[in-house]
Amino acid sequence: MIVVSNTSPITNLAAIQRIDILEKIYDTIIIPQAVYDEMSN
């Protein structure tokens, strides 16, 4: 399954150090450039 993610699930999972959950659920995770830019700031 492919998922396109916004910042909420990424930042929330990172906050509890469980970003690995996304990799376990989805084969491919697409992070749009705007989301990447927002998280990089």
C-alpha cells in the first residue's frame, strides 16, 4: 500500500520515537515537498 503523508502523523510518531510504525504498515510512504519543507524548518 502507498500512502501520502502530511506532517501530523510524522511529527506525532517522531515525538514518541515510533516513526518505524509507518514503515511497518505501508510499503511506500510519499512525503510531498511542502511537508518536507515544513518539517525541515
